[in-house]
Amino acid sequence: MTFAQKQMIRDSYEQIREFEEAVFLLFYGRMFELDPTIRPMFRYDIKEQAKKLTQTLDIVVESLDRMEELKPRLAELGRSHAVYGVQPHHYETLTAALLWAFGQALSGGFPAEVRAAWRSVLGELIGEMIAAGEGTGAMEKKGAGE
């Protein structure tokens, strides 16, 4: 990820944070609209989930220059999400919904290059989570068969 992409993410996230509650509620609504099978995975209040997502994104944006440090946390998230039933294709829906919600918040301020920067960082994060989640599934299946 280039310095310019990191800066675009930081700048756009600062604007997104101004409307964070609305943005993340829009995100969850859009995600459930795109794939209604995801909704049952969320057993907790969506406002609480939105706070967790905000906290995670805060850490990501603060860590753009040290992404390697996030790998253990991402692996933990990937494993826990796998236990909840999250499949790799769900992350595609998440990405589409999140970028859509960011676009709603930023309206004309979400040009293609900013969207691409976000897609890049989300892809990196999600790749780590999927890899850890797939390892969890294999371990659970192995343990279940013994």
C-alpha cells in the first residue's frame, strides 16, 4: 500500500467518523439486504456491533504503517467469525456493503482511487481473517471426527 493510499484512507475515515453511527447502521442494513442469510449470525444489538466495527477500523487506520502488528488480532477475528459460520463469500458481501456505506457518507468525496485504497486494505485484512478461519474449520472438522 502506497503512502498516498494510506493518506486517502486516513482522510476519508476522518470524514466517515463524523457520521459513524449512521454509516455503520447503513452498512449493516445494506449487508443484510445483499445477503439475508447473514442476519442470523448477528445475535447482538446492531448498535453494539457497529461500535465494535468502529473500534476495529480505528485500530486499522491507526496501524496502516504497521499492518504486520495486526495479524494476530486478525487471525483471532477470523477464527471467531468462522465459528459463527462466516464463509469467505460473506466477506465479499461485507466489503461491498462497507464501501457502499462509505460512499453514502462521503457522497462526491469517494472517488475511485479512494474506494480502491479501501478495497486494498480491506482485502489484506480479510485475507488474513479467511486464512485463519479456514484453519479453524479444518481443526474443528478434524477434532469432530476423532
